[in-house]
Amino acid sequence: MGNLFSISLSLDTIITRCWDSAVGKASFPCKLEENLHALKNEVEELKAIRTYLMSRVRVAEDEQQLRRLPQVDLWLQRANRVTTDADQLIVKSPQHVEKLCMGGCCSRHPRSTHKFGKQIARILQEVKDMKEKGHFSDVAYKPPIPSADKRPSDPTVGLESYVNQVWSYIQKDLVRISGIYGLGGVGKTTLLNQINNKFHDTTHGYLVIWAVASQDRPIEKVQDEIAKIIGLSNERWKSKSLDEKAGDIRSILYNRRFALLLDDIWEWFDLTRAGLPLPTQENGSKVIFTTRRLDVCCQMQPNMDNNIRVECLPPGEAFKLFEEKVGSETLRMHPDICKLAEAVVEECAGLPLALITIGRAMASKKTRREWEYATEVLRQSAASVLPGVGKEMYPKLKFSYDSLTSERVKYCFLYCSLYPEDYLIEKDELVDCWIGEGLLDEHTNLSNARNQGHFIIGSLIDACLLEKEDNHFVKMHDVIRDTALWIAGESENGRFFVKSGAQLKEQPKAKKWEEVTRMSLMVNQIENLTEILECPNLQTLFLGTNDLKVIINDFFNFMPMLRVLDLSRNENLEELPVGIAKLVSLEHLNLSFTKIRKLPVELKALEKLKYLNLECTVDLEMIPQQLISSISKLQVLKMEGCGYGCLLVLEEIEHLNYLNVLTLSFRSASELEKASRFNKFFSCAIEHVGLLDFRDSRSLNIMALAKLQHLCTLSLWSCMDLEEVKIERNIIEGAGCFHSLRYVALTGCNHLRDVSWVTFAPHLEELWIYGCNGLEEIISEEKLGEVAELKGNLNLFSKLDYLLLDGLPKLKTIYHHALPFPQLKKVHITGCPMLKKLPLNSNSAKGQRLIIEGQERWWKGVEWEDEFTRIAFLPTFKPLISEEMLDTN
């Protein structure tokens, strides 16, 4: 019975469930129309809730710059899905309603109607559930400040001091914007990575933003980087304008303390236009940026004390970095490899990019021959043959070249690669070569052309493609020079043939001379040029600083396009070939510092010649009559230190209408007085004057020189009898003054006791005095006292940049009173045992570092105007010569 009862209960359950199922299935068609009506109403209400909620979210995100709550975002996503599904079912509903019969309780297609009715019931319940869950008291929240993401960074060499310096700026309230600049590949981005990671590893309270500015649309790119970090980046962000994005960024950052790490900017970056509040002491924000351009650095942060130039590595650290990349095992593979590696490192000149790239390229090279080959190609500026250099290093450095403002500036940059490695390029000489080559604009006068040239030099310095050595010289980093030669080699505008500083002893050979447009063989030991070169497209030829003795007459026969010829500093060259007359396009001829004895009359054929440099041709005794006057287009004639008499030249140049620049030397006071009678003496821009070996006068009236409006350099050499340079009252009263004089050098003037007259050169920048045994003081207070009305008004040495005093055994004072020397950067004092006091007050070299070089036993005994001045300058002293060297000299 128990078992029968159990079976009976089981059957009851089955029957009940079957009945319920049948009734349920029947209810779906019966309630279809009712559920459809309910669904339409519920969906409309759900959409209204969703719209209201979305409007709250948009206000929070767009106006309050909050971030939507995850649960709100999830509800909106589900609501979108549910309403979409419901709308699709409602669209399909008419065809199913039409199938109903018997008052809606049956269907002509029961199976499909049942399925559809079931879907409607399910979606109706989902809509009701979504409505119940769609009420939120808060829809968004203020996101926390994200910590700086750790950026990948290899172990660094030589950057630690820079990291500490930048970090110290971040700690200072007064430093709000700071620039890191330097040439490409020097480690600026690596340094910025280190700063970012320092933020990551410390507690600081900054919103750290890393962004890379590109040359193409930099503001938009940076805005997008910022948006990712502060949570603004979404589909709507992409469709916004630049100004709308700026507004969104500003509304978030205006009350946040942020640190923007901005990498690789190429022009002034408008922080305000990007939406970044300007850093102030009140908001405490910081901007640290990197750039290859000094001018951009100055535009972003005019106070250069707050900017940092990243320099190339010194030799020890350079070798350490190279060893890390090449591997110490490789360096131990052969006893000679380590020494060869030092030569490779030297060719890299401390540039980390070069050290890393070439180090990796050499990591697999295990034999001495491979290393010898690498050393040789680097010395020949042919590093592109090494793996990775031509494809990785040079293209990265070429970005700086590509960013130059014009093709003209690019050509001028490439021209600098004609000079040897580490060569000090005189700026004036470089500009004159550019003018001769026709690289600059056509100008109505030479002065404007030269100004443009110096402006371009400044642009190249700003781009860190040239390095400023001092007021007169620039140089090109070895790797930048190699890059320039690589670019020139890839150019379609002519080929460079550069073997400068290659230790050549013979005239080199090449396969395709006809393609060469610029050639440099300077700084070698070539003695003879005996093979004719057919160079129909050659425009510049540098042959300076060789051992030239012979140039065959036909050497220049096939150079019809040559415009610039430099034969300077060939101290064995005594004559020019008559074939120089073939250079019908020549505009620039430099014969300075040669032993030329006479100029060939054939120079008359050079009808286009505009520049002739005969400076320091001390053996030049003969210039054919009417030769100089026949060069009708001559604009620049340099003859300072020339052996040929300047009075004869002045007679000839009277009718040269285009002559603009002249340099001269005088060997007696009477010669100077006679020269002042010529019209050209005052109508030309006489830039340099040398007074050499004066023997006929103890007194010199400098009135004539004071009137020269363009006189830049004045040298007095071995004027052994000269005791006094007179200061004329009419100079003081304005009839004449050394307004343009920038550089004064005196040597071997043993009877001069002072040089007080230099006080009347208000713009004097450099003063060099050496080997004047009788000199007792630089500025005589007694002589200034003779013109009492001026004494109190003199702004002595207000522009002086460099002071050199050497071999002045009787010198006691520079000046009796302390002076500010506001522009002074360097003082060099040796061989002045009686000089015990420097006239520097506490304002000297204000805002810049002053270097004082001297023998240690001298500067330890120097007296100071006050304790403050002593403290200010003592740390900048640098011993120049050891006591042992002093004794032997």
C-alpha cells in the first residue's frame, strides 16, 4: 500500500504541473495584446528615466568635470539594450496580433504566437525591473589624482646631477616653468623619464601629466594625451573642437596642482590655448619641457637660470656608457680592442645616442680588424656603413635639420661640415663664405648681408646644430658634422667631397669629380697640387692650412663655377699660378697667412671678385700697378698685417665704387696721419686696424682712429718706443669716439704706462694686454682727472666681457675704485706679480657665472673690496698654471 500511495502522489504532481503548463502556454496568446500595451507604456517611461539620468551625467561630466559612477554607466548600457530589444518586438507585434482568433485566446499559428507572447512577457518584466533600479541619488564622482605611470628607462650614465637639478626646481616655489635643452640624442627625454619616475616613487600631491608634442598639430596631440590621463577621452571628445577641448581641460585643472612633463617641443607651446592654467605661485603647478632649440627654451622661460642645457658626456662617463652597450666581454676579446674602443668613444664626442647606437653595432665584433675598420670609418665621417647608424642614429638627428626654417638655412648648415672636426669656425669668415657662395639673399649693402648671416648662425645655435664658443667662434659637434655630411651625401643638389683634417699628404682622387659642388681639403699636409681636376660644378674649394708649395698653372682650368677659394695659412706658398685667371666666377679669394711675395697681374681677369683677403701676408712686397683698382666690383679688402704699404693701396682704391670694408696696418704715426687724408679712409667701413712696429714716435694721437665709425678691432703690436696715447678733448666733447670698438689688443709696447684711452670705447667687449713690461696701471685716475667734467660720468667697462692680462711685471692696479663690470664673464691673469687687487664690486657679472683664471699663488693673495665680493667670487677661481710651469716660464 505504501508503494501504491507513493506512486499516486507522484502522478498527482505530474498532472498538476502539466495542467499549469498548459494554462501558462494558453495565457501567452491570451495576454499578448494586454502585455503589448503595457510594454509600450513601460518603455516610454524607461526612456524618460534614461534621458533624465543621461542629462544629469552630462552636466556632471561636462560642467563639473566629474566621472560617472560605474553602476550608472552599467545601468545606462543595460537600459539601452532593453529599450532596443523592446522596440524591435513592438515593431514585429502587428503580424502576431493578426494571427489571434476566438477573442484573442487562440491563434492560427499557436507555436509562433506562444513564443512571441513569451518574449513580450519577459521583456516587459525586464523593463519594469530597469525602472525600479533607475533611481540614483548620485550619478558621478570626483576621480582621485592618478599617480604617475612608471615609464621605461634604461639605467643612465651622467644624468644624475641633471635629475637633481630639475627636481630642485620642482621644489622651488619661484620656479614654475623650466626647460631642458640640448642637441638631439644628448639624453633630454631620458632625463624627463627619470623625473617622471621620481614622481612615481615619491609622495608629492601633483597630478602628473606626461605628453609628447609633435611637429604636426602639437596642441591637439597634447590635449589628447591630457584627456586620457584626466578621464575626458571618449567618443564625444573626438568630435570636439580645439577650444572646446581646452575648456574641458581647464575646468578640471584650474583648481588642481599639476606637473606637466612636455617632451620634444619644436616651437613656442601655447599652454593657455591647450587649456592648461598658467603655473603660478598660488596654484603651485609646474611645467617641465624638453626641446632641441634654445630659442624655444627662451620663449617658454625667458629666465635662463631656470633652464638646463644637457651637455655631452665627459670622456670617462662616455666610455662607461659605451662599455655598457658593447659589453665588457667584447672589450676583453683582444688586448687591442679596449684601446680601439677608446678611439671609437672619442669619435662619438660624448653624445649618448652615438655611444649607444655604435656600442650596440659593435657588440658582436670580436676581432681587432673589425674594430680597426670601425675606428677608421668613424674618423672618415663614414659611420653610416656601421649597422644601425645610417638607419637609426642619423635619421633621429636629422629631425633638427628638417625643422630649420628654410632651404637657405639648411644649405648654410651643411656648409659648416666643410670644416674639420672640432674646428673653431670664425663667424665673420663663415658669413663671408656664405655671401661668396650666394647662399644669402641679395642685399643692397654688405652690412645687411652680413647681418643676415649672423642671424642664421644664431638660428643654428638656437637649434643646437652649432655650438657657440665665444663672441667670435662657433664649432660643430663631431656627430652633428657627420650627420650633415650624411645628409649632403643623400642630397640631389650636389655632392660634397670633404677630406678636411684627414692627414693627407698628397692630392686625393675621386671617381666623379664632375658631381662635386663643394670640396674641402683644409688642415692636411698636402704640398703639391699637380693633377688637373675637372670639376665643372665646383663652387667652393677649401685648401687652407696645408703645406702647399706648388700649384700647377692648369690646376684651375676646369672650375668655371668656382665662387669661393680659400688658400689661407699655407705658410710655404710663395706664388699663385697664373692659371687662376681661369676662375671667371670667383667672388671670394682668401690668401691670408701665406708667404705670397707678389700678386699675379692675371688677377685682373677676376671681374666678379668681391672679397680679397691679404691679411698677415707679411712677405707681400709687390702688387702690380692698377691691379687693385681694376677689380671694380671689390667690396671687401683685408690688408691688416700685410707687407705691402697701405698708402699705395689707399691711392688705388679711391675709385673703387663698391668697396665697403677695409682692414689696414700702419707702421708709423706719420703713415697713419697721411692715411687720414684719403677719402676712402673715412668713407669705407674700416673694421680692423693694426699699429705695428712703431719706431718713429713716443706719442700717438688717436684722433683719426676715434673717428672711424666702423672700427671694431684695434691692435698695437711691438710699438717699442710708444710712451703715450693722447686723449683729445674734442673726442670727449663728441667730435669723435670709439663707438664701434669691441676688441683691443696690446703686446710688446714696453714703454706704455697705462691704456686710459680705452675708457673712451663705451662698447669694448674684450681687452687683451700682454708682454708690456712697463705698464703700471690700466686706467690712470690722474689722466681721467685731467678731464674732470667726464670723470664722474664714465660708465667704465660696462660692456667688457673678457679681460686678459699676461706678462705685465709692473702692473699694480686696473683701476683705483671698484667697478660693477656687469657683463664680465672671464678674467685671465698670469705674470702680474704686483697686481694685488681686483676692482670688482658685488654687482660684477650680475646674473651670470664669472670665471677667473690665474696662477694659484697669485689669486690666494688677492685683496677684495669687501667680504661679500670675496665670498661671491672665490669659488669661481680656477688655477691655470702650476708653480712648476710658472718657474720654468
